[in-house]
Amino acid sequence: MTDRQDSETSPTETQQAASFTNDLEHRLIDSIKNHEGVTRRAVLGGLALAGGSMITGVGTSTADDDSNSPAETGGFGAPGEYTHQQFDPHGFLREFNTGESTNERDAIFGRKDDLNGGVYEENGQTVREFNFTAINVEQEILPGVTFPMWTYNGQVPGPTIRVEEGDLIRVNFTNGSEKMDHTIHPHLRNRNPRMDGVPQNGPGVLKPGESFTYEWQAQPVGTHLYHCHTLPLKAHVHRGLYGTIIVDPKPERVYETPRKYIDYHGPITEEVREMAAERARSRNMVTHAEYSPEGFDGIDEMVMVMNGFDTNFNGDNEVYGVNTRGFCYAPSSTDAYNGEWEAGETKHPIQIDRNELQRVHLVNMIEFDFVNSFHCHSQFFDYYDAGTSLFPDRSTIDTILQCQAQRGVLEFDYSNHQPGLYMFHAHQSEFAELGWMSFFEVN
């Protein structure tokens, strides 16, 4: 093995991976141009015609072909290039909102940062306040291919909320839609039925222009979610009204009552308490510091929301992804490879440090399919179902299956791996071929 291969991903490997994914992407875009007649079966049939080049990853990308310009493809952009940065899945991946108001910082998507409403004490309790608005937007799901979304704050998935156990989450919600009723329903241990965000309780559904302030207790510890609970529910979920809530454990609470956080039936010794509290400290970003892109204490955290899109509204998804954009974490031959990927590039692998622990908050918000899955190549992970335990429910696995609204935490590292590209994708093969396939680039 050459020195270059031993130290970084080779350009040849990157070009092969880019050719492989761009080939899939190009055929998928071509297959859904005629929304009226396309079905998922037809899309997969079109992909099958690609032949051996798609399987081997050896082929010629058409991303630079003038015939694929938007003017000549009915508004469909060239494979590998997203037309704008309305939503950046790379920024979303590691953006956690704690309520801390930072007037000088622009939001990751270029808008004024008015999501975080502040953090303050009220009646002896920490309150973390957020401002949400439901609005309709067109968001890209493939390069040059947009989908009519119903969103929280103009993005799908909605903003990730991160709080500490015991906090009061206060969400000022306004329905900015012109026609549709909306709510926010939290998957938390909510003790006040008025705050459940369902049509039958409290304010019920909010009509266009109406507002309501939801208040939820941050419990239990774990990776949870929120979504609209307005009928028809499948339409509101499919169109994009969902997001993630992460509740970090409070180390002092874990020390006092460790049995609530670990599946352990032996004697509670001082050693057990300290071990559980240390686990809690490693999971608590809010206590450590406000979010930093560099992670904290050698841990790199990411949020991946698995979703899909029925582009012709026939009750069957034609496009799949993680964090909405198909193939968004795959190499692209439209990006010039120079040893690292530059900020602002539309599509590239997730950069990770082989010496850091990788922690993925995985949420499945698929509609029209019973299950979704996550599989990583050449690696195994520990899995914490819903993130509610400080010790894994399953250890040393490489594939996890989730139904809709199921979520969990994955932990793994590449410390004993060689640098390079490592694929991850849904292990329903059709989902992978239809957009849910990407790469980690280990350095």
C-alpha cells in the first residue's frame, strides 16, 4: 500500500464512488421527470437497465454534459449539483439548538437566528424557549428536483432541539400556512393533555394565522421527536412536519438514582454511581458547552432523520434519503478533489476523525413504508433504543431496523480502521438505490 493510500482517501477511490452514486442519481432524476406516470417499480426498473457500470461503480458521469443543463431538462439540474443552499444537510447534521439566543449569529441556512428564544430561570426551573412557524416551501430532494414541503421554520427536517433533563421546553408556535391546520405533538412524557398537540385536546388544531405556546417537561432522557398531529396524519408527516428533540441526562440525577438510567439489578455501590454519572457526563452536551462543530471531549455527534418522498402522490415513495436530500453525503464528480471537501459544496461524504467516538441520533420518519433501516459497511456499533438507557440495548451490530417514529443512538469509532471512504445506507436495497446511500470519509 502506498503512503498516500495509508494517509488519506485516494482520488481514484473518490472518483469511482462519485461515478457510482452520480450514475444512480442521474437515472433516478430521469425516472421521476414524468411524475404523472412514474411508480417506484418503474423507477427501480429503470435503474436495473443501468447494467454492470452501476454495480461496479465504473462508468462515466454525465454531470458535465451540456445536454443536462436545466434549460434543456425541464428545470432538472445536472446530477451532483444542488441548485441552491436553501437547506444544507451538512450544516443540519451537527446543528443543535439549546434555546440560547445569539443575536450576532446567523442561522445555518442564512436566516436571522430567531428560532432560539432564550434560556432563563422561572419558578426555580430552567426554561428553554423556542419560536416555531409552520410555512410551505419548495425544498430540493435531488439536484434540481423540488418537493412541496409543509415545514417547521422552512426546513425539513425541522430544527433539532437539545435540552437537559428536567428543563421546561417552551415553544411559541404560529401556523403560517395559508390553508392547512397544524399542531406540534411531542414524543415526551407529557403530563398535561392540553400540551399534547392533538385535535381533541387543549387548543386543538391551529388554523392559519393562529398561535399557541406549548410547554413540555424535558423527560425522559433520550432521543425523541416532534411532529404535526393533524388529520390526515400521513399527509402532514410525509410533507415534512417533524424534527428531533434530544434530552440530555443530568449527571447529578443519574448519580442519585442510577437504576432509572441503567439496566442493572446488582447492589448500587459508589463505583456504580460514579460509572453511571460518568456516562451521563459523556452524553450531556448542554452541560459541557453550547454547540461547537468540533464536538466535545472527543465525541462527534450527528442527527440523521430517515425520510422518503412520494413525488407523484400515489401512496408510494419514489425518493429516499437521510436528512431529506438523496445521496447528499456521497462523493460527487462535480466537486474538485484536493484532499478535503470545502464548505458550501453541495454533496460530499461526512468527514469524521478516526480517533473520535461517533454518536448518531437516528430517527425514522418514513411514511408509506412499514420500516426503514441503517447499515454501515466495515464497522459495527452499539445501539441505545430511544437513547433512554446509558448502556446499550444491543452491542456489536451493523444493521438496525426501525418502524416509523422509532429512534435510537448509535455509537462507533474507526480508530482501528485505515483512512478512506466507508459506505452507509438503508439495507432495504431499493431504498439505497433510490437515494438513501452515503459515505463517511475517515481521516
